[in-house]
Amino acid sequence: MGSPRVFIQTADFDLAHEIAALRSDDKRIGAICSFVGTVRDRNVAPTLGTGVSSLPPEGALSPGGGPAAKDGDVAITSMELEHYPGMTEKSIEAMIDEAHRRFDILGARVIHRVGLLQPLDQIMMVAVISAHRGQSFQACEFLMDYLKTQAPFWKKEQTPEGARWVDARVADDAALARWGISASNA
């Protein structure tokens, strides 16, 4: 195996730098697909165009008494991610191996941050290279679906109501199922 494919780190990353390292002047590459996940800032009202808020009217409260948010979102003041060193990297390496078996890709790189993160911070990155875009898109999406359900990470959100562990979601299991992988994490 060539250069490292999995990085678990507390430090932020630079997407352009990571893609350049993944490419390393490989002349076979015709496509690069990447995904970067961030901590959503649920503390600011999302908008629908200029000046149109998708949130309930000013002063509306959620059932718990705090400011109402769209789709049940709660204000997040920070997020903390934990993992099992060694085990997490091995698990993600196996995911990348599976992506290589399923798709005609030339390489992949996964970075996942751990520790304390703030709204708008980058959490993770998946980048995939291949000769053709379709394979890169599919492999990137496959890796994302796999990471959301199978990678051993634990997220704890700090909210105005206190800390809470983030539960697995049925929608994430359904996304993985479309690849023929059955998992029940929710």
C-alpha cells in the first residue's frame, strides 16, 4: 500500500492540499470527487433567498421552551467526537478496500476529525480518484454511507439544554442498504 489513506486527527485540514497529495501526479486520473462534512450552525436562521427565513416567526418557542428550529433541529453550541484509536482506522481502511472492490477507482483518502468542534468547523473529508467521474461519485457516496453507519465514532452535542449523545438514524441505515449492506444502528 502506498501513501496513507486514513487520517484521524484533531487538527483542521485543507481540501486542496489533501487532493493534491492524493493525486500525486497520477496521469491516469480523469476524475476527483470529494465530500466535506461540517458542523451545522443551527444557531442562525437558515434563509430561503434574500431576507426570507425558513424558521418560525420571531419569538416562537419549541415544545421544550427554547427557540423553535426548523425540522426539530436544536441549537448546537459545540460537538465532541470520540473514537477508538487503531480500531477506527482499521475499520475505515476496510471500507476503502471494499470501495476498491466495488468500483473502478485509483485511490481514496478519508480524514475524520475528533475532539471538540464548533459550528461551521470541518468534521470530515472523503476524496476519491478514478479514470471516470461516475466511479468517483459512486465510491465517494458509498464511503460516506458506510462511514455514517459503520465507522466507530461517537458524537456528543452541547445544546442550551445540556449535552446529548447523537443517536444513529434510520435514514443512514436505509442509505447503506441501497448498496446491499444491511445494518441496524438506529
